[in-house]
Amino acid sequence: GESVGLHLPTLSVQEGDNSIINCAYSNSASDYFIWYKQESGKGPQFIIDIRSNMDKRQGQRVTVLLNKTVKHLSLQIAATQPGDSAVYFCAENPNQGGKLIFGQGTELSVKP
Amino acid sequence: KAGVTQTPRYLIKTRGQQVTLSCSPISGHRSVSWYQQTPGQGLQFLFEYFSETQRNKGNFPGRFSGRQFSNSRSEMNVSTLELGDSALYLCASSLGQMNTEAFFGQGTRLTVV
């Protein structure tokens, strides 16, 4: 039969604008979260992580926000650049060693 | 510091055959996890090895297996290949303690014909 692919949410932004990518996670026991960036033909690249005892963490041009009450994670990218175009995944660690559960991903497209 | 290395990068196999994929983690990392990525299912956890022992296992049939060697290098094996096994297989390495960063390799693209 015909297979149906995941329909990735797409976010299209203008170069220089800020981007916000959202993610809902599933497991209340998860206490560690990572954002990854995946470019075509490459493996996921670590961007930033956050532990459940924090609600915000900043990196270079990126900020991750964690809301444990509603099990929501967001990634903010400041001054988005064409090189930021990729698929972004959130991942949660459900307190099971190195196992990560991934979200479906969001495709970010940056228009010059 | 070298990153996570996966070999081979590309493979084409016939239905019914078996395949072995290799992953060399970052030096000092003791945990290796394997994931399958497909357009239909996204990124799905296969299993994790830590200090040569399988520590976690995902919901895949027994045709998928793995092992880890004393130098932390890991292999995964898929027997009796099916068309649906066509995917990008990714491995990730980490130090192995709870809540530590996991870094991915470039993946092995397996095509089953």
C-alpha cells in the first residue's frame, strides 16, 4: 500500500527575524530535553539542552524555554539566518538512561 | 576530538538479506544509542548500549539486534531485511550518565530492494 509520510509543520521567516519553534512532550517523568537541528543528508546536530530544574536557558542566538506545567518546550532563534534553514527536533529523556524520544520535527525555512 | 563515525554511509541490500552497521562513538563516551529515521515514522529509538550491555530497548522486532565492544564501538544487525527497513540509521554517543548530551553521527542510509 501507499505509505503516508509525516507532514512536518513548516515555519517560514524572513532573514533577520526571530524564530520560535514549539514542541509538546509526552512524558511527565522526563527531566532532560534537547533541541537538535538536522540539515538535509546529515545527522541531527546538538543545539542546546535544558534540565527540568530550569525554565530557561540561553546559548548563542538561541534560547530554550521549558514549561513543565503544560509539558511544552520552545526554541527561540534570534536574528535568523539562511544557514538556520533545517528541520528542528525536540527530544526528551524519559529518565531511561540514554534513550531519547523525539518530536516530529519542524521545518524552518529562512527567506533572504 | 573526532565526532561519531558511522560506516558505511550508504548500503543497498536485497530483501531477505542481513546487514551490519557500525558506529564508533566519541572518545570517552560509553553509551551508544541507535535510531531509525523514516519519513513516515520520524526518529524512533531502537536500543542503547552502555558498557557492553543493552540498557534500553525500543519497540522493534527481534530482527534488529546490536552489540557493543569493550572499546565502546557498537554494531547493529538487521536480519531478513524487509522493504520497510529502508531508512536512515543513526547512532548517538554520550558519556552515559543521566541527562548528558548525546551527539549523532551522519547516519547510514539503508535501501532495501
